[in-house]
Amino acid sequence: MTSTPLELLQKYSVPGPRYTSYPTAPYFHTGFGEAGWAEALAAPAPDRGLSLYAHTPFCYSL
């Protein structure tokens, strides 16, 4: 078994962002529907990326 240097533990022992969903909650809204999805797929704007996130659940319960 190897040991981890204390300096390394202290460096990474800080709160970080939670990536529990993508996009994050502030970016979700009800104004994006099927028509917006089709439009985004047909012609994504060059200054705005288009991402696809697929989640595969792995828990049997919450």
C-alpha cells in the first residue's frame, strides 16, 4: 500500500463543483421543446456548441 503525501491531500480536500446533471439546473427551462430540438440539430450556431448527454442509471434505488 502506498501513502498519499499530506500536501496532496490538503490541496484536493476542498469543496468542488457537483456534476450531478448536465446541463446544470440553472440552464433548464420549459421553453425548449421538440421544434427547438429539431432546429438546433439542423443548424447549430457556430458560436454555441450543441451537446448531447445520455445518462445510464446505475442505482437500484435513490
